[in-house]
Amino acid sequence: MNKIVFKKQNQNILTPNGGMPLSLVILLSVVAAFMAANIYYNQPLLDVIRQEMKVNELQASFVTVIAQIGYALGLLFIIPLGDKVSRRRLTMGCMLIALLMSLVMAVGTNIQTLWVASFFIGLCSIVPQLFMPVAGQYSTPATKSRNMGYILTGLLTGILASRVLGGIVGEHFGWRMMYHINVIIMMLCLLAMLRFLPVMAPNFKGSYRQLMGSVVDIFIHHPRIRMNSTRAGLGFGSMMSVWSCMAFHLAGAPFHANSETVGLLGMCGVAGALASMNIGKYIPRFGVNRFSGAGAVLQLIAWASIIIFGDSYVGLIVGIILLDIGLQCQQLSNQGACMSELPQAANRVNTIFMTTYFVFGALGTMLSSTGWKVLGWNGVGLCGLVFALLSLVITLCTKNK
């Protein structure tokens, strides 16, 4: 009897390179989508929040800004803990806080309360970045890229679809209903993780100060991790450029479109993410450098379509889909390469990767907004082109691997 019990317990424990059931990978992908969506539900709801709270546009926009700040701090200070403490407990703790803060958002009566809740929602929405190292560390070598691709597809789908869902729910049922619904979603995700997320042994036994110090050491002493993070971050900056001013572009001639149309274009990004779901399995065949370079080339082609045919929906749709597929190629290849370099420190490596990724995404948003003010849509296109081109240049100057 004891032997049987011992065997059953071990079936619920993952071992490095030992493999993950596909059902678990798909579950993590779905949960990653909902956790990533947490940060972006508010974007189409800001104006109705502003009206109800009787605040100005800047105060309302802080709901989004503070959520992004919380997310950035979570990437930097919480993700490394995945190497030190139980990832199962860390994941469920983040989900529980996100659930409670969604409830606070749903019943909050002043803008300051929404700011605090948004900060903690952003802080705890880093769960998908705990899942990526899990796929990288515990999948078999043959399925590693594929499994990471599934989780990345879930993450991108959540980011892109959340704005559409938030806008539809907000328009028909009020903005608070979106957060009431999210309380239920977070509860279901929490129960699913409690039931199905296996045990994973920690990789680091020192103090938290030593843990964070090791992140700095990894960044300093591993130039390939810095390089892979940078060229993937440039790809993300290129993709973010198109969305920063899309609403302004569509509001003018010849489109004269409303915000709902912008949201529907976001669904084209979802189509691109879903179309490239299985793309990761080809990385071992072609190599990280070729795959990353191909992603940058796809983004350059995308920007050519967006600039040349930017006054037509067809040109924009083709460009958006290619941008997302190109980004998937870059992120999967470079993120996987970073984790493969130090699998025993996967979460700390992912902290470096995602912090760099996030910084370049913010930079792409800022510079494309400046480009819009100076040169209009062509300025946005120039910014996106430069980011994709720099990523390609890094690849061309890197020894093939």
C-alpha cells in the first residue's frame, strides 16, 4: 500500500526535462490568457470610469498607468521568487490577490481606491511569466519550444482580446460588471491551479537579498542573455508602436472609425497569435538565430504593408497579423535560448528577459507617439521599422546558433 501511495504522489511532481502532459500545458495557456487580460480590461473603460468618478482624463488614465507600474515591479521583484519558493503557492497567492482586488475594483467608490486595486492587479498578473520558465525547465527537449509557444499564445491572446471583451461588457452592462465577471474568472482559475498545478522543487536556497544579487550577476556575466533579451525586446517595441497611435489614425480620414473598430482590429492580432501557435516546434530545426531573424524580417514586411497601404483596412490587417507572427518568432526563440543557458535559474533569467522586453515595449510606445506628432502615420511607421531593423542587425552580427 505504501508503495502505491508513493507512486501516486510522484505523479504530481514535475522533474526537469521530464516532460509535461499536454493537458497541463493547455490549462496553463488558458490561465495565462486570463491573468494577462487582468491588466488591460480597464483601457476601453477609462472614459466611463472618468464620468462616474467625476475626475479628469489624466486621473482616469492613471488606472492604466499604475497597473503597468505594478506589473513592471512584479516582473522585477516577484518573478525571481519562482526559483526560491514554491511556484504552486506563489501562483495561487498572486491569483487570490488578483481576485480580491478585482472585487475592490467592482465596488470601489473613489478613484484612489481604483488606483490601489489596479496596482495590485498589475503586480499579481505576472503569473504567465511564472508559467514560461515551468515549460522551459520541465518539458522534454523535443517539446520545450512547442509548450512555451502554447503559453505565449495564451498570453498574447489574453492581452489582445481583453480590450475587446472589456469594451463590449462595459458598453452593455457597465464597467463594474467586467470586474464582477473577473472575480468569477479568477476564482475558477484559482480552483484549477489548486487541483492540477503540480509540485516543483525550488532551485535556490539563499536569502531574498542573495537571490536578487544573483539576478544582477546573471545579467553582468551572461552577454548572450543580454543580447537575446534585447533583440526580442526590440521586436516587442516594434509591435507596440502600431497600437500606440492606431486609434488616432483610424479616427481621421479616410476611416473616421470609432473605438469599437480599433478593438476589432485587435482581434486580428489574436488571429495572428493563434495562427502561430505551433510555430515554436520548428525552432530546434532552424536554430534560434535564424528564427529570430525571420521574425524581424516578417515585422519589416508588416511595416511596409502598414505604411504603403495604411489607408486601407486590408493593409493594416495584413500588417498586424504579420507583426504578431514575427513577434512570436522572436520571443519564443530568444526567451527559450535564455532559459536554456541557465535552466537552474529559469525564473531569474526570465526576470531579465521580461524586464528588458517591457522596457523596449514602453520605449516603442513613447517614440511612436513622438513620431505621430512630428510626421503622422509615417512617423509611427518609421519608428516600428527602426525597431525591427535593429533586431535584425543584432541577429546578422551574431554567430549562428
